[in-house]
Amino acid sequence: MKDIKILGTGCPKCKQTTAVVEEAVHKLGIDARVEKVEDIVEIMKYNVLSTPAVVVDGSVVFKGRVPSTSEMETILAR
């Protein structure tokens, strides 16, 4: 099971990123736990200064922008 975290304070881009991640997970039919992290202290633990950011299995894979669904699918298919 993939562990996916969306780091962001709840802004529109963060919500859009959440939708992209959930769509990619659904399209691929993978087993994943998607968690939204809005606590700035937790976000800083990932050394991320610009949100939204996406963390997959402990590694930051996107930061500072909303990934496309195809980009997210490529990352999750690994």
C-alpha cells in the first residue's frame, strides 16, 4: 500500500492537488492511503517551503505546484 500525503494549508491549489491524487489512485486502482497534512509544523518536517506538495512513501515528489493527473499516475505506477 502506498502512503501519500498532500502537504498544504487548505488553499484552492491544495484542494486541486488532493483531487488530482485521488483521481490518479482511482484510475490506477492501487491500494493507497491518502492523507491531507495542514499543520505547518508537520509540513516543515519535509523541508517544504512552498505548497502544495505531495509526498509518496516518505519522499517529496512534487512541491510548489499542482501536478497533472498523468504526472501523478507516472509517480504512483512505480
